[in-house]
Amino acid sequence: MVELIRRIIPQDIVGSDEEKLKRMDAFVHIFYEMAGVSGAFMTGLVLIPRLGNNYAFIITPILFTLSSIVWFFLHLTGDKTNISNDDIPGGNENKKTNYFKAIIKGFILFGQSVYLGGKIIFENRKYFWLFPCYSLQLYV
């Protein structure tokens, strides 16, 4: 569902302009991060101390219900695009791979993404705030 929200729906909203897609993807990603950090702080600093460890998670089904109601009332405006599998690169491929090779490839891709993320955070001064922010979130 998250990949649907991040990849498919923005293309329906802004079209196929790559620059606008990148900007919207970054915008959506920032809101995901803000929601995750604020949810962790709210749970760790407000709900668990007041309700206890077990009752603090009672808010989860309530928030899922509210988000499903909001999602129900969202509508797209504009033309609908009908894309077939022939138009999607790699859409018709059905490769069967070994299970263990897929697991190893997943670990390799995870390592590459951690390396790239660390490189971006520690080489660029404007992203250095991410490191203490995540450290503080894990501490709380």
C-alpha cells in the first residue's frame, strides 16, 4: 500500500514530468518521516506513561479507522490513465529465482542503501540533522 501511495498515485496527480514526480516523492517522504517521528514521540512520551504498555496501543485501531474514512472520501480529478502491462518496462517478466539467492540479493541491496544513506547524511551538511533526529527517536 505504501508503494502504491508513493509511486502510482503521484503519477496520476502530477503526470509524467520527472522533476515534479521527484519533488512530490520527496514531499511525501518528508511527511512520512514527520508522521513516524511524531507518532513515536507521542507514544513514548505521552501514551505509554499515562496508559501503560498494554493500553497505549488501543489507539491503533481507532486511527486506522479514521484513516480509512479519510481514504474513502479521497477522489482524483482529471483524466484517468489506462496503462497496460505492455507499456510498463519489465511488466511481463516472470522470473523465477532461487529463494536463497533472493535473500542474499535483499541483504546486498539493504547494505547498499544503508551505505548510500550514510554517505548522503555525513557528506552533506544540510542533511546532518537526520542522524541526531533518528538517534533521539530510537532513544525515546
